[in-house]
Amino acid sequence: MNLEKGRITGRQFAFLLAGFIQGSIFLLSFVTNLTKHDTWLALLAAVTLIIPYTAVYFTISKKFPDKNIIQINDEVFGRYLGKIISLYYIIYFNIILSLNLKDLGGFYSSYLIQDQPVDYFTVVFIAVLSYLLWKGIENLARLAYLFVGAAYFIIVSTTLMLMPQMQLSNFLPVFDVSVKDFVKGAHLIASLPYAEMITFLMITPAVNDKKSLVKNAYLGLSLASVSFFIVVFRDTAVLGNLEPILASPAFEAVRLINITGIFTRMDILIGVGNTLLVFLKCGVFFYASVLSVAQFCGLKDYKTVIFPLGVLSVVLASALYESTIDNMVVTQITEILSTMMLQFIIPPVTLLVAKLRKLPGREAVKN
Amino acid sequence: MKIKPRLLLLCLCIAAFTGFSGCLRSTEISDLPLTLGLGVDKSDDPAGFKIIAQIAKPSQLKNPASGGGGGSSEPAYANFESGGETIFDAIRNLTKMIGDRIFASHSEVLLFGNGIAREGMRDYIDFFLRNPDVRPSAYIIVTQSTVKEIMDLKPLLENVPVTSLKRILKTQEFTSETAKVTLIEFTSCLMSKTKSAVAPVAGVAENGGKKAAFISGLAVFKNYKLAGTFNRKETRGLLWVLDKIKKGILNVPKKEDGKKIAIEIISSKCKAIPEIKGTKLRVHIKIREQGSLSEQPVGDDFISLDGLEYLKQAQADAIKDEIMSAFNKSVELKTDPFGFGELLHKKYPKEWKNMEQYWDSLYPTIELVFDIKTSLVKTDAITKSVSPE
Amino acid sequence: MGYLFKKIRLAKLLNENRKNVDLDDEREQKLISKDLGENIKDLRSVIDSGGDIVLREFCIGNDNKPNAAVVFIEGLVNKDILDASVLKPLMFLSALPDKSKSGLHDIDFIENNLLSAGNISRFSAYDELIDNLFSGEIILLVGGASEGLVINAFDPKTRAVEPPMTESVVRGSREGFTESIRTNISLLRRKIKNPDLCFEKIKIGKKSKTDVAVAYLKSIADPALIEEIKKRLGEISIDAVLESGYIEQFIEDAPFSIFPTVANSEKPDKVAAKLLEGRAAIFVDGTPFVLTVPMLFIESFQRSEDYYARPYYASMIRLIRFACYFISVLAPAVYIALTTFHQELIPTKLLLTLAAGHEQIPFPSVIEAFFILTVFEILREAGITMPQPVGSAVSIVGALVLGESAVTAGLIGPFMVIIVALTAISGFVVTAQIDSATVLRFVFLILAGAAGGFGIIMGMLVVGIHLASLRSFGIPYLSPISPFMPAEQKDALIRAPLRTFIFRPTSIVKKNITRQNPGALRKNNEKNPGGQNEN
């Protein structure tokens, strides 16, 4: 039973993945207050950590080319344990979706349109996302390269415009943070934007080009990582010791752009870029949670669960945490523990069990 | 039959989108109190400060000549003062007078009164950085006396006092005797444990019987508090080391009679490299400067190899002199506006840990080692001096 | 949603028309009689109902009693052909002695030896008689024959080939299609002189019986596409097709979308170019607008002159066209969003100027913009429908009274007038998308008024997803932008030199994709053995 019939090409998959990871790019503040001007090192460590994991994630879906993670769980872990693990995934998808929704709403209500309750933005956003799912996720995949292109344009142009205000000495002294903070930060980066790519195990059945899945995943990963490095470099070089206290370093850095008094007030670029990327990211999460719930309940068409899940995620978004500070603290402490299992332990175990049980059977491999 | 609920849903979405947004902050531009500058000054309130907002009157700005009666048209701005227990409280209290919340996104200048600066900026800077309306690129200015004096002074050329201040700040690079300091730069220094924040100083001068505002020199802060001010010369000395010199006039004396020769700085590059040698702290200051001969006393001709050599040397001496005076003043004020401490921190992170707490006593012992190379690249429109052959 | 509407409507239609369909079937089976008199009796009812139908009985050979009849519609038939090629030979030549022997009533003899008209065909069913009669042909009935003859003498009174009204060009062919499908087909045939070009004709419209022809290039067009077009055309069951717009609305993929998925053109060269890119054209009698499918979104931004001008200028103009579309959709919305929500993004000096300009205006900016945009639409509509002599009055009233006075009276701001004027002018640049741009302009205005930049971005996302999900006859509407096709970027945002157009757009053409064969690229052609050197 394959719910989604839309087809995504390998290249589109790569860009979708890139845009998905980039979705957290302008909200990196959750790490900058830990790792300060050594964020780039933490980023480097995170990328190194995630490289083998990318292979693990997508080797799973390569092994089961026509199955999403919910189906794979059933097959690998059997009926009952599989269902329990699937439930874990479903809860994860839903909660992360709500967190991202809230982040975007918070961004809007604190910078662009003040005095507006966060819920307004999440409701409208989820409505647009519902429309997307109604039309099919492959439409987003086809547009993904435009999103990534726009993000790159914004990142590179703002970086060039901030060139005069950069001070490379802001990076000195290298590695000035405590090891504990550094590990925490690196793990946060690895787990928050990067390891979230586990969500793509819901999408891979719709991808055409199964053979080069891992290769395309690496393409997406590198596309995203390059832009991460640019942003982290730019923010630290421009903001220096102020970076750790700012709620959104990317936004504040861009507000400083001033080229001959004409190219000023470029904040809107960040607003647009952030909205597009978060939209892409939430689209993938929403799709994953909708499809996984439909799969879990054995529905034939996922469209019926779009509306209830949309409502649920809006409610969750307003109930999950009260403020961004809450979120930051929660993210830094508890989130890690709860997601670590899912992101870094279960996938290798899945692969291992599949190997031990010699799954999938021969016929399946041929396909 | 399935159509109806879906249509209903669509209508619901549209209604929600537009209906909810009824409480959005949508304001017509003509209704916005466009605040061009904000000032904080001392007052007799228990809280000890008041806030002054300068709000533009666009219709007056549009055509100052054709407005109202000839000559003395109404000013294009209005100042509102208000007190409160906190800055934000004071700013919201302005609403009672103005009729709407002030719109501070366009206030490109933040003025702090002398009294406030002397007392300490600690309590006042947080709001401006935290509030998303205020731009982090707004310029900080410290006034010589009260803020009110500067903000009430109608400029001779411009329409609005703060706009005129901003214009003056923008052109500081022609003299390099003061500096543009943005809110974010200022805060960045406040957040450093050793580096002292600086801010340009605005004052009022007589100008042919009329008063005019000017900006010159820098106020130097120590631990949020105003420690003292640098004069023109000391400011330039500081800017040399911070590598912020763009243009400016170096007046060097003639050897024989001490008459001044004006050399315009065309470009300058500076690098300050700290060094720990045993127990001694050294900072190497490496400057590469280019100047042009812009004015000289009639009669003497420097267009010779010897003359050029002299001028180069004189420039180097002048630069060194300026830097030394700045350094001495900073020692006197017990501040570190050069950021030597930060430089050491970056180059010697391990040693720095021990030095940090003694920095105040270590700072005066720093030895400045100069490596200044200057050149005279042009003599402008005439090559020889004006003198009968 | 659209699909459901369609289905319900179709079901209703079919139900109502079941009776008519039955009647039609009965008539179809009826054949013409050998007896001339009986045939004429049958025809009486038809002839009596229309005063323009002429029935002329006459004698072939030396008989005294009329043994043949011609039926035709006055005004539709070429009198010369009737007199010289039909009546004259039948009445005079048949009387010649040596010819009178071989059975005069033999219809073969009449067709082969007597009639000197060019295009003759036979019929035996009564239904065919009626169809041909009303198509403007001459019907010849001969007593004693079980078949009748149709002599093609249709002479529609159409206007001459003139420059098209909607797509005027500076450089390029100035001829435009006319109302006559025959003329139109011949115009296209003159552009592509190749047996590859084929036309498949059908009649659509139960009452109007309008001629519709599907044109395509056999060696290039995807057979599946042609099949799909024919299938969709076959499904149309309406009374009359008065313009190609009727056909368009019945065959388009997304009838409820604001974006057109069927293109139209008045220019033979443009249609020829589209056929050469693997598309199919649908000619409809009675209109100069020829439909082409599938339609891609970027087609709206391509003009025939792009290909006649040199590439630099053509590319620049095309980019400007894209910009114009965005301006015409977004300019008022962005202005509203900036001035009422994101004032911090406007440079200070500009903001002060804008504020001064808006000071006296009693309305919120959204209402103001809505008002002027509506006034503009009214003026535009009036300008089109107004008789020519009154036209100048409208422009004076519109521009002077409404625009000038409203500004001086302080009802609307001068900046809003500038924005709306810019919007309006930009809208006319991309004619193919005028209707979508106009609708979107209002939608985005409301969004911007409700939620500023957030509203605009959300709106753009919805429109973007909608566009990405649209298909025109199976081809993604946004291709080659999404899905991205690197090879086709040569003719998307810019127009590369014609020399580089080695292949046809692969988003549409599935076979025979080579269109140029320069020596340097021989290798490529070997890879595609089907490729011919066409142009």
C-alpha cells in the first residue's frame, strides 16, 4: 500500500532535503548562545557526525525501496514492537512540526508584524500547508530548488553586503568555549536541523531514483551545510561578542547592512527567506505526520487526516511551550534526550535487525 | 455533494484570515508618529531620567518655503518629553501626549545627556537593543550638556535637528576627529570586559551670532560610565590605532619657523599586534599612510627629495604624537578604548586568563612600538610653491 | 473540486438530452428515396422554415418533366459555380445528342462526365443531405438515383486577411487569421509546406455544427496528445460553438483555475512555430482565434518577435515582461504592505515624502487602492465597449476628471495613482495573463491589507503550489521552470541565439526532437536516429 503516487526525481529530492535542513538556518540562536564565536567549529563537528548517519538513514530506505518508515518498522520489528516504534516516530513528527510552526509565528510576531498573536500565523500557515498536501508533496519537491536558490541568493547577497563590517578577529581565540558547551552545541546542531532528515524516510518511496538515494542525500546535505557555514561565518564576523545575546543573530546582522545609504533595511530578505524555508520544512513534516498517521491507522487516502492533524498541530504549537526562552531551555535539555534515541539509535538498530533477519526477502530486493 | 463542506471551509479560511487580522497593527503612514531621534537625559524625577522624542511633521517637511507665512514657517518637528520608571514606561507615557505609540524604526540617532552618561548607561542601553523597533545601526551620541539643548536647536540648513546631527556624523570621515558609533558597536564594547566604549560628543557652538550644533571628539566610557572625553587630537590618535581613519588634515610644523603645513590623509592602514615578552607587554603599531600636500606657507618649496623626506618624517611624527597623546589620556582615564586587552585575549588566550583581573594595573605598562611608514603621493593642483622666481 | 462540478454538469446534460439523442438516431437511419418527388416532399418542411433555401427543379436531357433538383442556401453558395459548373452542363450539355443515349439518370455519368465543378462527393443518408445543405454546399438530387451529389460551392463572405488586432508586431508577418476556417487552414499551410502537417476535422455543436479542425505535425506531435485532444473534443456536447473560447473551456485541464491552460493566437506564424514545437492547434470556424495546446506558463511571456529580433534585446525584453507580470500582480499589494505594516523598511526620506502625500487622504490606503483599481477596470471595460467616437470622451473623463480631480480634492493620494498606473500599464505587457493578473491583483491587495508581507508571502505560496500542480494536457504547466529542465532554459527566462536551439522542447516533444543539424553537432544526431533536419 503506497499512499502517495506522486513522483519525485533524485535531483528534486536532493533540493528538497537541502531546503529542509536550511529551514533552521535563520534561527541558529539556540546554539550561538552556547558556542559563541566557535559556532562554526560546532557546525563542523556536527556535519562530521551526521555524514555516516545520512548513509544509515538512506540505506534503510534503499533496502526497502517502496516502503516508508512506518511500513519498514512493521516489517523489521514485527507487528507490536514495530507499531510502538512507529508511534514514537509519529509523535516526533507532530511535535517537531508544531515547534517549527511556533518558531515561525514567534519570528513574525516579534520582528515583522508585532502585536499579533502567534496563533494567527500558525493557523494561516497550516492552512496553506494543507493546501499543499491536498495538491501533493511532489509540487513542493518541484519548487524546492527555487526555495534553495532564493535562500542562497539571500544568504550570499547579504554576506557580500556585510563584507565591510566583518572583522575576522571575531573568530579569535579559536576554541574559547568549555568542552561541555561545545559538545552540547555540536549535538544540538547535528540533531536539530540535520538529523531531522530522518523524516525523509516517509518520502523516499515517492522518489524515482532509488539507486543514487544516498548520493543525492549527500548533495542535499552539502548544499545545506555550505549555506550554514556562510551564515555562521557572516553572523560571527559581523556581530562578534554580541551574537550570543541576540534572539536572531541572522536578522540583526542583516539589519546592519548599509551600503552608501541606499542598500539598507534588508531585513525583509531574511523574513522572506525564513518563511520560504520554514514552509518547506513544515511541509515535509506535515506530510510525514499526515502520511504516517494515515498509514498507522490503515487508511487508503491520507487526505482525510489533513484537517484533524492540522488542527492538532496548531493546538500543540500554542500549548507546547509558552515562550521562546522556554523553548530554548527545553530544547537544550530535554529535547536532546528524547530525540537522541530516535535519531541516532533506532535507525542503526533498524538496519542491523534487517540485516540479521535477512530482510527484505529476495523478491523485494529485485524490485 | 462533497463540494459544500469544502466551499464552507474555504470561506472559513478567508474569514479567519481577514477577520483575525482585525487586530493586526496596520497603521497609515500619515498617522504614524515618525520618530527621527530619541534622547535620554537627566531629570528631577525620582527615576532620574526623562526621554525626549523628536517627531517629524511630514507636511512641514514637504515644502518648507511655501508653507504658511514667509520666512518663519513652523518647524518640521516637535519634541515630546516624558518621564517614567523605566525607559519603556517613559516611551509609552509619550503616547498620552502624542496619541499613538511612537514609531522608532526611523530614529537613526540616539542621544544621551552628559548627566546620564556620567551616571552610567547600564540601565538605559538594554531597552534600545531589545526593542525590535529601534535599529541596531542607530548612532549613539553623547551631548556636552543637556540633550534638550541640542534637540531644540533648529539647524540652519536642515529642517530637523537630529537629521542634521546624522549628516554631520556621516561626514566625520573628512576630519576623522570623531567617529560614528552604532548602537551595536557601542553595546559590543560594553559587553567586553576590558575594551572601553566610545561615543561621539555633540555640543553647541556660536556661529556668527547664531547657535549651531557640532560633533567633535569622543566620550570614553569605563564600566558603563563616562570616564572622560578625548579632544580632537586624542580622538585621531585613537582612530589611527582602530584603523578607522579615512581622511583628515595633519598639520605638521615647518622646521625653521614652526609655521604649519597641511597634509591631507588620503589613506591609512593600521595593524596593532600585541606581544608578551617576559613580563613586558608590547603593542606593535604598524601604520601605512599616504598623504597629499594640500597647503603650505608661501615661499618654501618642498618639491625636492629632501623636502619630501622631511614631510614624510613630519607626518610620521605627527601620527605618533597623536597616538601617544591618546594613549596617555586613556591611561589617565584608566580606560582601554584601543581594545588592547581584547587583542591580547585573542592572541594569548591562556596567558590572558591570569592577566584579566590585573588589567587595570597592567594597562599603563604597555609599551607602544611604532612602525609608521608614510608617503606623500601628490601635491594637488600646483607643483611648486607660490613665490616669485 | 472542478472535476466534480464537471461530472455533475455532464450528468445533467446527458439526462436532459436523452430524448434528442434518440430522435437523431432515428433520422440518421433514414436514406434518401429513389423518387425525386418524395425527396422534395421530405425537404419541404425544411425549406419552408427558412426563406433562404432555394430548391430548383429542372430537367436533365430532353425530358419534359423535371427529373432533377438542386437545393442550396442563397448567399452561402458561389453563384458562378452553380450556374456555370452545375446547371449549365446538366441542362445544356446533357441535351447533346451523343450523350443522351447513355442513361442520363445514371449518377456516375453525371458526376464523371457532366459536372465541371471541382469538389464533388456523394451521400445517401438524409442526414448528410441536411448537414451539407447547411454547410453551404449545393445538393443535387437526381430522380431514380439512391444517392445524391454534393457539389462544393461554399463561398463564405469573409473579410480579407488583415493584421491581427490583438498581437500587433513591429517585425514579422502581419497577416492574421480570419473568421473562415478554410482561409485559416490555408494560411497555416502556407507556413508549413509539408505533408507532415495534417488536419483532422470534426463538427461540434448539435445546433451550430461548427467545423473544428485539429492541426498537428505527424512526425513531431505526441500521438497520445492528439488522442487526448480528440477524446476531449469528442466529449463536448453543447448546442453551439460560437467562438474557440467555448472549446477552450470544455477541454482545459483546470476549468476552475484562474490560469489559462489553453493558449490562443491570431497569428499563423506563431501557430506554425508552436506546431513545430510539438503542440497541436485547434481551428474553429467563425473565429480568428486558434487554440494551441498544451500551454506552458512561460508561453505567455514569449512573443513571436522574440525570435525575429536578435537575442540580446529579445532576452532583455523577455526579462522585463516577467518583471511586468510581477509588478502588475504585486505592486499595489507591496505598496500597501510597506506603507501600512512594514514602514521600517521604507527609507526615511521616502517615508516622509509618502507620509506628507497621504496626510489629507480620508481613507485607509487599502480602500484607496481598491477604489482606484476598480475605477481603472471600469475605464478599461468602458474603453473597449464604448463606440469609437465616444472613446476619446471616456479617456478625458477618466484621466482628467477622475484622476486629476480626485488627487487635487484630496480623495486619493498621488502615489497611489502612480502605483496603479504602473500596475495597469505593466498588466498590458503580458496579454495572455491579463485576466489572471487582474484577479490576483485584487486578491493580493486584500491579503496585503489583512496581514501585510505575511499575507503576500502566503498568497504567493498558494499561487506557487497551484501553478506547480497545474497541468496542461499532461505537461506540467510551469515546465521548464518546475520541474527544472536545464536544456530548455535557452528559451525560458531569456532567449538564446537560434543557432543553439538544436532540440525541440523536450517537455512537450517526446520523439524526433532534433530540429537543427549543424555539423558540429552531428554526434548528437546520431544518438537520435529519428531526428530529421527539418527547418
